Amino acid sequence: MKTLFYERHGWWIALLGVVLLPFVVVLGLQALASNANEVSDWLPSDYPETADYQWFRERFRYDEFALISWEGCTIDDERLDRLTEELESGRWPPDSAGKNRFQRVVTGRGVLRELQEGSNFSREDAIAKLENALVGPDESHTCAITFLTREGRNDAHGTLAILRAATEKVGVKPEDLRLGGPPVINAAIDQTSASSINRVVVVACLMVTIIAWISIRDLRLMILVLVTGLYSAGIALAVVRITGELMNAVLITMVPMVYVAATSGAIHLCNYYQESVLEEGVVGAAGRAVAHAWIPLGLATATTAAGLLSICYTDLTLIRSFGVYSAIGVALSWVMLVAWLPAALTVWKPKAATHKKVGSADGTGEAPLAPFWLRLGERVTERPTLFAGACLLLGVLCAPGMSRMQITIDLMQEFRPEAELIRTYRWLEEKLGSLGTIEVVVRMNDQCRLNTHQRVRLVERLQRRLEELPLTGGSMSAATFVPEVQAGGPAWLRQGVVNTRFEKQRPRLLESGYLVESDGEELWRIGVRVKALEQVDYSQLVADLRHEVDEELDSDAERGREGIRVTYTGVSPVLFKARQSLVDGLYFGVATDLLLIVVTVTVAMRHWSNGLLMTFVSLFPTFVVLGLVGWSQVQIDLGAIMAPCVALGVTVDDVVHFLLWFRTGAQRGLSQRDSVMLAWKACVRPMYQSWALLGLGMSSLLISEFLPILQFGAVMVAMLTVGMLGNLFFLPALLAGPLGTIIARRARAVTPAAPAVTLEPEKL
């Protein structure tokens, strides 16, 4: 018998799985340990704005920094001087390659002293210069900023540990310390996403174990199901490690998704296995189960993988990596389902049932449904126009809301309000002012007719104008360190004084990172502060900055603008622009996923009516969930964008099974309504079991503290739930109506087929 494939080869397949298991575990753990989130690496590589930002980073060394402050950190706190000495002493451990982590340390206390001693500022004037930049609104609270080398940036966790140890050494209590800056945000994303996934996996395993036990009620089968899910997730992680990709806050979501999807497929296969054992015995049961299940499971896998690949139509690299590696993980989980799991079922045979299932006389092989479910099915088939019309109306009413969706990728909005990072930044902004930055670089080449004095004053005027915008706070530039010249005397004398003082200070200004000479240009950097915790429309903010700068430059008609260009850059503006890419990717992903599903079903069933049915049923959860999100004005982020395409592919399995059973009833000569009820009796239990496994399993993501993971889980659960409701009401109503009449007529016109596909394992 061909169905004895696994009896002949099962031992070797199962043994191969056991031998490879240690390698999968080691590689999977290494992949998880590589979780690293360098936000600048997320930027779309082909954006002009990304090129501007890379240009900026190459010329200005001090773009990566950590901000340090604490309770009682004022401009008179001598601990700031000791901290500067500690960090610049070289006494702290370098990175693993022996490279120093810190370039230089700047403190509000130190800059204040420089302004007073080197530029003859009064204390009051110097503090005013630094207000909302290095000195807080109270004109007292300040901070230290340590600029990091590439090595210090790449090892954010190690660098922050050194900063904590150094501040404790100079007398700062750990509970009083406050750290900010890009490395702190990156480290928080690492820690929050990793700890969230650890909790999520534990909860998911617990929930799936309960659901698996309720579904199959056999301890050995349940263990094999859970091992299959964990093994599949481990293989997906191993692929990430083998290809050299680093885990990130989005890619790590692949772990519970692949685990739950593989476990769901394993439960379906085990149900087929149990039915096969009851009907024809243990011998060959695994082969018969695979013969029945591999095409429906394969179709669900293919559409899920296609949905994952379709979300790669975006400019953000972290979403593309999630789509590619999750698709690979889902595809490999299918191999586990049709290769290792049936081999394990053959080698470690579960305890065989000793009685036949009751109720197989209806031809479904399923136990009788509870009266509630039978009555519900009868109500739907008795009033198909009512139920189909209600679902269509709901979809039509919700669909316009999709155009109102609010999408954000603001990093500070990715954490819960009570998260430690948010509390820290709230404290820092209260004490020091705005912490977000946009970089404005005024570029003056040899054609610029402004002398040194005029250049300084131009930058100073630009600073003042930019600081007056509603969303901006303080700013810093080279002009901050150049004193005003008192009025009086001829202009040429005042300019000469400034030129002389500026030339003396030029080495210090070049060292400060606010003035750079590069490629025949003088680059004057203005670091404009922006509220880090507020929602900011960066495209509008950049437009406002550009308007103010252009107006100031155009106002000096005498000298003109020859030789002056301005570049606006920063991580946040580039990420903000990528929002439209996310929207385009969502629509493209849903459209391509839907197209694949419709075409595949149409070709497989050989008639357009089946594809039209799939179109209605597939669009229903998409329109309802995304439409309601848009109408409710709830902001969504990266995680929510990824979910719809994944959910569409996952729900295909139940629809295909229902459609196959309906066609089988029609081929057997049953009436249209009886054919719907045949499919109802065969598929309702697997439908709600599948929802319980997938929906409740993905709901474990809701405990995450990292909002992209939480929103991915929330939208997945919503899509799966609405999809199940559509399968319970919309799908049977359509099949009981005019569209079902066409499908049934077509099914009767072909040669009657068995209820399930019966391809042998050897034909795989």
C-alpha cells in the first residue's frame, strides 16, 4: 500500500528530526540573543532623505550621544566635572575589539564655564544662551552629554552599563539617574521586545496546550503537536541565524506567529489521523491523514506565505525582513507537518481509540454538533438573503474608514505610557526641555559673499527664528559660543573684532561638532530641539523650518543667497516620510494576497464563481476591521500594518474546507440547502477550534509592553474573529443564495469526487 510510506521510512525521518534538534536549539537561541535595534538602520536606503542623513553622519562626528542627568544635577554640581574626568580618562573597559566607547563629554556646567572664560559672557547671558539646550527652563538644571564612537553605539547595553557605573562612582545614586538619547531608546526597544516575547511565548504555550488538549484529548498527540510548533519556530530562528540577519523588535514577532500557525496545522493533521485510525485502523493512518490534509494545509501555507511576502512592498527594512523570514518559517512548518509529524505519529503511536465516532452516518466523519450549532446553521440557510445582506451592508459601511487610518512610526509612541523609558523622558523634558532633534545644516561654499561676522550672525538669526516655531524648543549652533559685540564704533571695527575672536575659537568650534569644513564648504549645524513625547507631523515641521529659513535668506537682498544651501535631516523626518510607504504596502499586500487566493481557488475549482465567493469572504474581515480602525481614529503602527495580509492567508483553510464539502454535497445529489448543512456539520467544529487556537494563541501578544507587538496581536485577533464570523454567517449565506446555485450547478456538471483530496504521500 502506498499509504504505508511512513511505516517504511518513518524511523529515519523521525531520527533525522531528533539529530537536528540540538543544532536548531543552539542556532535559535543565538538568533534570539542577537536582538539589536539600531533605529538608523531601519531607514529606507533609496530615499533622498536617507542619503542626506548619511551625508550628515559622515561629516558630523557627534551625531550619536547619550544624555545623562539626575535629581539635583545643576550647573553648580561638581559631580559633573568628576564624571567628565571619569569618562574621558580611558579607565573604563573598551568594547570587545579594544576600541574606546566615548569621543568627548559636554556638560552644561563645562560649557557655561567656557562661555564665561573664553568669550567673556556674563553668567546670566551664558545661561540664556544654553537655556532649553543644555540648561533647563529653571536656569539651573543641566546634564552631561557623552558623544559615542561607532563602537560605543554598536554596544548600547555595554555602554549604558558603563555610564551607570561611572555616575555611581562620582556619587550619583542609581535611583536618581536619568539617561536619554538614541542608545537609550535602542536599548529599551531591545529589552522591551525581548522580555515581551518571553512572556508571550510562555502564555501562548499555555493557551495552546489547553486548546490542544480540548481538541484532541490525547496526551501523546498533544505533546507531538506542541513539539511540532516549537520545532517549527526554532527552524525559523535558525534560518535567521544561518543567513546572518540580526533579530529586531518586529522580526521577533515571527516566533509566536510561526509557532501558533504550525500548532494549528498540527492539530488539523492529528484530527485527520484520529479519524483515520477510527475508520481504518492504525496501520497506514499517518499516510491517509497526510493524503487528506496536505493540499488544504498547503493552500493555507501558500497563501499565508504569499501574504507575508506581499508586505515586503515597503521601504522599511525591518518589515521586509519580517515578511521574508516569516514566509520561510511558515513554509518550513508545512514541511514539518507533512514529513516529521506523521513520521512521529507512526513511530510513537498514540493510544488508539477503541470506538467509532458517533454520527458519521451523515458522511462527514464528525461527531454530532451540539443543538445550538445545528439551530444556528438552519437559521442561516433558511434566511440567506438576510444574513448575506447584513454582512455586505456592514462591509460597505466600514470600508470607507480605511481611508481615514492614522499610521505612525514615532519611536516614543511605541511604548506604553507607563513604560520606564516614557517616565524618564517625561522627567528629562520637564527639567531640560525638548529632547528630540532636527538638524538644519547651512552650507556655505566659496561663492558665498558673507564674511565670518556675517555668517555667524546669519546662523544666529536663523536659530532665533527656528526657536519661535510652536513645535520647537531650544537650539545649539556654533553661534551659541560666539559673543555679541557691544554696539558703538564703526561697523568695520565690530566685524573685525568678531572675526578675530571667531578665528581664535575656530579650533574649539570645529571640535564642538557644530562647524565642519568639508568638500570646499563650511557646514554650520543648527540642532533644533523638538518635543520627543508629542505627536509631531515632521513633514509639516520641515516645511515650516524651510519657510523660516528661506524668508530669512531672502530678506537680505543686498548680499543675496549665492553659495548658500540648506539641508534638513534627522532620523525622525525620514521615518515619518516612510508612513506613506506603509500605507501603500498595506494596500498592495492585501490586494496581491486577495488576488492570489482568488486565482488559486478559481483555477483549483475550475470556475469563476468559486473565486467570486472567495473575494466576498476574504474582503469582509479586511473591510470591517481596518474600516473600524479608521473610523475610530485609533493610531496604528508597524505591527498593525503587518497583520491583515497574514490573517487573510491563515483563514483560507476553513473557507476551502467548507467549499469542498458544499461541492461534495452537490455532487452527491443533495439539495443546495442540504449541501450547505453538510458542509456546516463537517466544518463548524474545526472552524471554532481553529479560531480558538489561532485567535486565542495570538491574543497572548496583547500582554506585550512594546506596542508594535501588541498591535500586531490585536489586529490579528480582530481579523481572525471577524473572519470566523464571516465563515459562520456570510459564507453559508452566500452558498445558500444565487452564487451557491451557480457553484452547485457547476459541481454537479463534473464527475463526483470524494469529500477530501486523496493524493498519496509518494506523489508529494
